[in-house]
Amino acid sequence: MEDIRANLKKINDQIKTAAESCGRSADDVLLVAVSKTRTPEEINTAIDAGVTDIGENKVQEIMDKYDDIKPVRWHMIGHLQTNKVKYIIDKVSMIHSVDSYKLAAEINRRAAGKGITMDILIQVNSAQEDSKFGITTDETEGLIKEILDNCENVRIRGLMCIAPYADDPEDIKIYFDQVKEQYDRFGRIEHPRLDFKYLSMGMSHDFQVAIEAGSNLVRVGSAIFGERDYSKL
Ligand SMILES: *Cc1c(COP(=O)(O)O)cnc(C)c1O
């Protein structure tokens, strides 16, 4: 648990350095602590140490841990099946992984049922990796328009991207740059349900490069909590 506190301090320092290196402030960058596979005790330690936002990539994990976690904002960052939207619609504050109209429409339907508006990000797979979810950069505009036209209980807050792994994260900066370019372009659309505020890019091994490319929300897991052990699940 001491490690979690020390790691958080180190990451916050690194975020500050990366932000300041490109003339921005650390306050500009939201740290979402990715708590998948972690115990409530570990997660609550991070919250006590100042974490305000946590990210999970599985519906089941959100449901299993929800009642044991101190007050915090929850982010759904993993692939989401339409039939599971109903379980998290009143638990998470933002869904980062919207990559189809069908999913957005189901989020809209469930949000309307609860009388809320759900914040979402569009997941863009700018490297076009087959192994990752997300739409291609060509599809972003069409999906945004379709959602704005039809989903009254959904608000589009920005874009999300997972870059391919590279030993040297500088090699994949181009993919972050592409998504940043789209973020700036589509953020100019004037619409009551489009309010770009978040560019969700960067994980443990590439968050500094992502911030330099313009990210203002980083999703960091193992650098805070240590390597994940999936066998414990
Ligand atoms: C697991 C995960 C992360 C965090 O990964 P780390 O390498 O542990 O920082 C970020 N984003 C998504 C979508 C993830 O599933």
C-alpha cells in the first residue's frame, strides 16, 4: 500500500513535467487510475491518496467492487457489449469506449430510462489495429453526427484512443497526433450535446508522449498499482 502512495506521487510529478514541457499545467490533465484486477483495499488506498477518478474495463468488475469503493468517479474504459449497458448506466460517470452507433443508441435508451444524460467518448483506433476496438479516423465524423441526430440522452465529451504498444513510445506519437487533430476539428461542431473536454490518451508506458501530443486525460494502471496478476481473478 505504501507503494501505491509512492507511485502516485511519482506519476503526478511525471504528469506535471510532461505538461509543463509543452507549456501546459498539470491541472490540465486528469489522472484516471485504472483499477482492473485490483482489490477494493488497494483502490481505496489510491482514493485516500488523492485519486478522484478510477477506470475499469469490465462490467463485472464494476458491479463486484462498486459497493466497497469510497466515493469516486467511475469510468468505463473497456469494450462494452450492448446487453451489459444496463448494469453500469447509473454507476459510471463516463463511457470512453463508444465505437458503434448501436452501442450509443443502447446507452441513450438506458440513460433515458434513468432520466439522465450519459457522457461518452468516441474510441478511435487511429493505428487501425485489428486487435483493438474503435472506429477508424474516417468513420469518426459520421458516427458523431449520427449520435447527435438521434441520441438525446447522450453527450459527446471527446475522443479516446489506445495506441499500439511500442518499445519507444515516441514511435507511436503519430497515432496520438492524428486523434488530437480530430479532437480539435470535431470539437468545433456547434451542438447542444457536443461539449468536447476530454482527449483520453496515454497509459502507463506512453502517457508522457500522449500528454505532449495533447492528451488531457491519462488512464494509468500498472504504474500505480504494480503489474497485474490475472490469475487472481
Ligand atoms: C488496462 C487499461 C489501461 C491501463 O493500462 P496500464 O498499462 O496498466 O497503465 C488503460 N486503458 C485501457 C482501455 C485499459 O484497458
